Amino acid sequence: MLKIVNFSVCLLAFFSFSVYAQYLQKSPTGGIVDWTNYVIREIGIGMPNPNMPIAVQRAKAVEAAKRKAFQNLLERVKGMCINSEITIQQYIVTNDIIRNKVEGLVRNFRVIDTRYKSDGSVEVEVEIPITGILEAVLTDQLTEGIMPYQISPGTAPSPASPVYTGLIIDARGLGVRPALAPKILDENNQEIYGTGRVSRGYALQIGVVGYERNLNRALAHERVKNNPLIVKAIGSVGTNNTDVIISQQDAERIRVANQNLNFLQQCKVMFIID
């Protein structure tokens, strides 16, 4: 009996740790922005109208819940950071084409659960992929014209150099926020990684950067396993605090390592943030 109890406690601790370790931004309405699995979920609640015939009250409550879920989802999307200086809300105010794209994507949400309450109300949970939002707002920045690196003389990778399968930036303690298009910069403000260094296809499939709270989970993530290069960030910048700064030495390590596998082009990058 004691073994069963201990196993249950360990199992509960494991699932609690897993949920905490993912990078989830919770909303006041009960939804989440999941920056690890790149989905946004929201909830809408619809109440039955007692003035309607009983036969149609539930259906109308479902419709009302979906409308509310759409409103909540749109507000969540508007609050997302595109990069270090601008949010989606700020962008779509001045761009009707992008606004229509974003609203169309949000309106095309997928219902993942419908819950009927004892008081007659209905709770609908919906989701959309973050990559869809990324495509809508960053189409012009995602091209196949990938910027080449300038490698310092004598630092080209040798046959004995490690072959890294991705990059993990440990940015804990810096207050970094997730964004659709963050950058990695060196101490001279030179871009090491950003939308100009990624393949459009990979970015639209998995996003520019994945986020985690825990190093062990990041190491096991499909995006970067089996042998990622781990670098500690030394600072962060931008109004939205989404871009990270690394040392010159680490910047050169990344430039050289990327020559072996082009993991930056394939968006095999993760940030660990608080």
C-alpha cells in the first residue's frame, strides 16, 4: 500500500513539474499561450436565454460561448510580442491587411472541448496554432535569402569539431519575454540569430524559437535534441525585453558550430526563461 501511495505522489509530482516546466502564459479568462507547443487556447462561456424555447436554449448558449471564446482569443493574440519593440496590437492598428489576416485566422479556431454545466451554461475551449499568427504578421520578413556569417580567420570547424543539433540559450534571471521573432545579439549588437537567418519553411512549421522553463526538458525537446550547444545569455534588450545578448566568445562558437549542420537555418533554437 505504501508503495502505491509513493508511486501516486511521484506521478503527481512528475505531471505537476511537466506542466510548470512548459512555458505557459495564463490569461485572466482561463486560457493559455503555450510557447513550448506553439498553441494558444482560450475559453468562452455562454448562458442560456430563458426567454427562448427550451429546445433551442442549449444551441444558442453554445453559439454565445464560441463568440466569447473568439473575443478572448483575439485579445490574447493582440497582446503577443512580435519582437523587442512592437506587439501585434500595435502592428494591426496601422495595417488593415494584417489585421484582417489575424482576425480571419482567429475566427477559424478549432474547438477542442465543449462542457455543459449544471446551471445550463456552456463552456467552449478553443485553440489556434501560434505559427499561423507568425505567418500572418511576419510574411515579409521570412524569406529564403538567408544572411551569411562572417567567420573570423582560422576559426572554421575542423573534422573533430562537435556536431551540434541545436542551440539552447539559458536566459533565466533576465526577465526575458517570449515573442514571435526574438533575436540573439552579441556584445556589439550584431545579430547572431533572427528572422533573417532562418528558413521560411522551418519557421512556419515550428516557429522561430521554442521556449521552456527547465533545462532538462529543453535538452529532450525534439527541436534541439540530441546534442545542442548550450549558451548562457549575459543580458537582454528591447522595450518588450525579448532579445538576448551573449558574449563575443559564445557568438563566435555559434557561428562556427552552425557551419556543420545549419541548425540556425532550421530554427533549432530554444530559450530557457523564467
